Amino acid sequence: MKDTMRFVARATSRMAHVSLWAAGLGLISMTALIAAQVVWRYVLNDSIVWTEPASVMIMGWFIFLGAAVGIREGYHLSFDVILYMIPQKAKLVLHSISDLTVAGFGVGMIWFGWQLAEKTASNKLPSLGISGAFDFVPIVVGGFLVFIFSVERVARRAAGLGTARFGDDPVED
């Protein structure tokens, strides 16, 4: 079980690294597009019509990818006061319940994000010329990553391994 979890941890670690890099590049891209829009509008007295909707779409990507990596590392919102007063085994159970709840939220993101994408697939974003479904793809991908990373946390705990942190080597657990 531990060897399998180490293999899974390596794979999800790579997914987390790629997601975080993509989120960082998305943030840089969005910033560059907004800066270009400001220069074009206020310096050149013109406008680039596609930068605002493209920036909003990119923002969806880096928000959901970054949030998924935060889930993997255990940085999501939690209320830890009771954890200071209970035994270690009870803490592990509560952490697992929390991770399974978050995994359920990831499933909801996939399900409802997919429905939104289907409903808007025939719409065309006027300034970008692409399907409206592309606005909701980050929700589906982010939900998939949230689900995978949450289940990984529960499985690592069940295998007796610690939960992963960014940059950890899964083999050293």
C-alpha cells in the first residue's frame, strides 16, 4: 500500500507543480493583458476589445488551479480549535472527514461546471470568438484536481504516510 501511495504521490506532486506553474503564468498573462489595455486606452486612446474577457477567463484558471494545489497542501479553510484538545486518532478521523467533504465539493464543481459548460457551449463570446463553455472549463478542471488531491490526502493517511506539502519528496515519507 505504501509503495502504491508513493507512486500516486509522485504523480499528484507533478500535477500540483504543473498546476501551480500554470496558475503563475496565468497571473502574469492576466497582468500583462490588463497593463496593455491600460496603455492602449489611456496612452494610445484606443482599446483592445478582447483583453478584458480573456483576462477574466485566465483569472478563472489561476484561481481554480491555485485553490486545488492549496487543497493538496492542506491550506484550505479549517476550524482547528477542537483539534488541540482531542487525541491524535480522532484528529486523523476529523481530517479525513474534512478531506472527504472537500472531495465531495470537487465532485460538485465537476458536475455543475460541466452542466454550465454544456448550457453555454452554443453561445459565442463576441470579443473572443470562442464558445461560452470555455468560461466554465476551469471549474471542471479545478474540481477534478480538488477531488484527486483530497482523495490522495485520505489515502496517504490510511496508508500511514503524512500528507504532502509542496516540494516534499513522496519517497521520503
